[in-house]
Amino acid sequence: MNINGEDLGELGGLGDVLPAEVLKKLNELLERLHQADHHHGGNIINIYASGSQHVDRVENQYIDSPPRPLSFKEGEVRDGRTEGNAMPEALSTEAAMELWQKVLEAGYVDDRYQPAISRTQSAILADEMAVRLSIKDKWKAFETLWNRRNMYRDYHDALDQRQSLQFRDTLKALFR
């Protein structure tokens, strides 16, 4: 099929889907849009088959992508800012690193200090570490490090669980 000397086979097979008159009107419309466009931007016209689905706009799309690894080394003290996934200063002191080493060896956190246990157990771990390190704003520090929100809720949920008492006792013995 040819319109204005153009082979419609170059249109990705649209010559087989759309009638020649529609393609001619579409080409005229695109030419007018091109002439009217003063911003040097492109115009995109999407043609959807009957019954097809489309997404108008995607802001962010995450498909099985883990959070970025932390950008600090063991024992490195940061200035407390949270930019660039830095470990909060209160959690990177020498005393804190001793505790981190114990929970790492116990398998409660991974080598990036991310929890390898449930949310409720993580909240208990955060509470126990905060008590030993005298951290006043414990939830903010751990939420920043672990990229979590509302850890106080996890902690209160943990208080209702029998296993949490056993886990707290295990942590107390570990931190001696």
C-alpha cells in the first residue's frame, strides 16, 4: 500500500491494521503538529488495538530490585546525616560496632547491617541496642539505617508475642 509515495510497510505493519485514509489523515496531523511545535520536542501518537491495555504514565517502577547497599565500611563513623544511605553516627560508634559484630555472628543481621529476622524481632533488637548505646531517638536511627517506617508499631506488636520475650532474653545474653 502506498500513500504520497511512501511505502506503508515502513510503518511497522500499520498498513495492515489501519485503512489508507486513516493513515493519510494521521500523517497530515503529524505534519501539522511538527510545523506548530516551537520547542523542538517530539510528538508521539500511540495506536492501541481494540481490547488492549496501556499505561499513560509511570513515575517509578521497581521490579524485584533490592535496596541499594549501604555506603560505609565497618567501624567507619559518619556525621549522622542520612544522605547516601550513610549509617547514623549513633549506630557507628566503637561500642555500637561491638554490638553489630555480635548480632552479625548470631545471624540477626547481614554484612550490610540489614536485619535477617522478622520486623518484630528487628524492633526488639533495635530497642535492646538503643538501651545499651544510650540512643534517645532510637526509632529514627534504625528506621534510617534499615529503610523502614513506624518501627514503634512493630515494637508494640512484639510486646504481645510470647516469642519476643524469649528473643529479648537471647539478646540480653548475647550482649553481656
